[in-house]
Amino acid sequence: MSGGHSKEYDDGFKSFLKDPDYYNNPHQNSTQAFNDFERGWTQALKRYPEQKSASSKPPTRRTIPSSQKEKISPEQKKIRNAYKKIRE
């Protein structure tokens, strides 16, 4: 899996494979670590679509404090919108 990816990317990839119904990015929003984890999780979702939840609900996500919500980058918004499209 590593193939030149960061530890955070690998952790995100493994997190999806472990439980595709639960998305829990342990890193601070708007950091490279957060983005890498999210990229790994998303890549696993794309590569292993059969792992997707049987339910039509999107994965459970950790609650983001309102003080951090405005810190979401345009790139992160794109990724989140992609999640929605994949899950439909």
C-alpha cells in the first residue's frame, strides 16, 4: 500500500478497510496530515467499492466543532462532495 505515500495516507486507507461505515480522521483540519488521511480513505473507497456499507447512509463522521467548520479548504469540500456522489 505504501508505494511512496505518507503514513497518514496509509492510515486512512487501512481505516476504510477496517470499517467503511465509520470515517474518523484523527488529524487537525486544514493540515497536510488531515488531507493525506482523507486521500487514503477515499482511495480505498474507490479501489474497494464492495467494502461500501450495505446501508445507503454516508459513513459516520466525527463531529467537527463549529469553530473549525469555516476552516474547511475548497479541496476538502470537493472531496466531501465526491463522497456524497459515490454513496448515491
